[in-house]
Amino acid sequence: RSTRAGLFMRCKEFLPMSGDTEKGKQWIDSAFQRLMKEYRDKVTIEKYWWRYESDRLSYSLNFKAHGRSEHIGIAFLRKDIDDCAYSHNAVERRKVEDIIRERFESLCRNVDQSI
């Protein structure tokens, strides 16, 4: 029985997007929008979008900052997204928010250096 459960966990990344994945992406969207507002005086995000990375079996949250030609992507494993679906996973949610915050901080440092 544990072998079957272990096999399911290893194969989870190959399964179609679950309700947990959709809920987790919605939570990450909300966190991203919250941080976009927090950093709006330093960096302007023109647009953002999700993309499935089949070669990496992950999803990436991509965004384009004003004044930059390239887009920036943050890759998340499906498990990490699923973990964000529920409020009792506060530690995982904090980790994801910290990753997004670090990207914004990095953008702000790059903007400051180019002035």
C-alpha cells in the first residue's frame, strides 16, 4: 500500500491541474497583486501571466516590468502551488510570498543602479 501511495505522489506532477492547484494559483495571484501595490512607487508591472513549463513539470508566474525588454519568471512546482491553496499552510504561503518579494526587491535594486 505504501508503494502505491508513493507512486501516486511521484506521479502527481503529471496529472492535470487539480482544484488545489487552481486555488493555490489564485492565492499566489492575490499575493502578487498585494506586493505589486506595495512596490508600485518603485517598479511598475505592466502585465503578468501563468505558463505551464512541461519540460520542468512546473508552472511559472511571468511578468513584465515597465522599462524592461525581457520578462521575469518565477517557477513553482505544482506541490508548492497546491500547498498555497489552504490557509493552514501558512509556512508554505510565507515562502512563496518571500520569493515574490525578493523578485520585486531585485528589480528595485536594478532600477536604482541604472539611475
